[in-house]
Amino acid sequence: MLKYDGREHRRWPARIARIDGPLLVLDAVFEDEIEHDLLGTISSGTISTEYYWLDRWYNVFRFSDPDRKLTNYYCNVNQPPSFDGHVLSYIDLDIDVLVAPDLTYRVLDVEDFEENARRYAYPEAVQANARRALEELVGLIEARAFPFNE
């Protein structure tokens, strides 16, 4: 995951579970316990099923415990990812959506998006696509549509 200025923000290993047209589904397992500022403690053994579309401005992470029981979804608004067959990367645009197992949700970090849009001079098209992506994500959550019905 990169920030808009090209800095690497995070990196983690994952395996390709499936490719379906522009959709890549990756599986990852947290080897170490992680403290996340919004999610709290992510326990070792947590499974992350990650949904990336090469033509969409967001991704969706489905977190589950080692028994595959859903703990939450975490969605990132980002520029469409690139995938070279081995490495998937994307530019994070700060806006996140945290979704509980009952599909209630909270939109997070809109202020960070606005601040970084000014700081890094996001083009108007990037800002418009990010806002549309957020609307589309919220629509999928509220409709209980894929991948929020997995």
C-alpha cells in the first residue's frame, strides 16, 4: 500500500485465492499480533480475505478469526490497484469504512482525505472518483451485496 506521494505505507504477504476478470481475491494470515489505531488488536491467526478490483477505486478486507468466523470488514478507498502477476499495489486515499458483522458501518478518515487532497493537490478527477467509490461501497454494504454477503 502506497500513499499518494509514492511512499510505501504497508506491505504484507498474501496468496492468490482466485482471479475472476478484474477481481483478485487474496488470502493472508496475520502471523503476529498487530495494534491498529481503528481496529484495536488484530490477533495472531486472524484471516484476511482481500477483494481487489483492478477497475474500482476501493478494496474490501474480510477479517475472520482462525475458525473463519467474521470479525469485521475494513474497506479502503484507493486508486485502482496494479498487479504484475506477483505484486499488487495501490495508492491509498485515506477514506475507510469499518463494517461490523451485522453490517452496520462507520465512514472514517474523511478529514484526512480532505487534508491530503489539499497537501498533495489531488486532481479533481481523483477526488470525484474517491467520493463515487465511497458511495458505491456504502451502497454495496446497505444492499448486502458481494462481498458483504460472503
